[in-house]
Amino acid sequence: MKVELVTNLKRQATKILADLHLSKEPILITEHGQPSAYLIDVQDYEFMQRRLELLEGLSRGERAVLEGRTYSQGEAREKMSKWLK
């Protein structure tokens, strides 16, 4: 992973962004020698957000199963029958 000082980002933002778009490699931005932020490509960020949403949905489903908040296929069909006509 590439590391850049925040001052370099301020001075060379256009070049750093161009490199980011070409390499697709996240850049760790540091301030005073400490990690401050990650700079990532927009497409990569959106992909990670979609993946997170899917994982959260799976987690909710697993929780529902563990808590017994599920229906059998017959029960679900019966409950949904008024909408499935």
C-alpha cells in the first residue's frame, strides 16, 4: 500500500489522484507520522459498500434464524397469499 503525507496530498493532489486511478491501490494518508485516512478509488469504495450491505443482510438473516423469527415455506406462502394473487 502506498503511503503519502497529507502535505504531499495538498501539493500534488492531481498527480496522486491520477496515480490512484491508474493503480487502483489505496493510499494511506498520514499526518504527523500517524495514519489519518485512506484514499481509495470511487469504484472500489462503491464495491465495498455493496459488499457490506450484502454482509449485513446475511447477518440479519442469521440472527433471525437463531432467534426463531423464520417461517416455513407453507407459513410464508399463507402469509403472502393476499399479496401474491
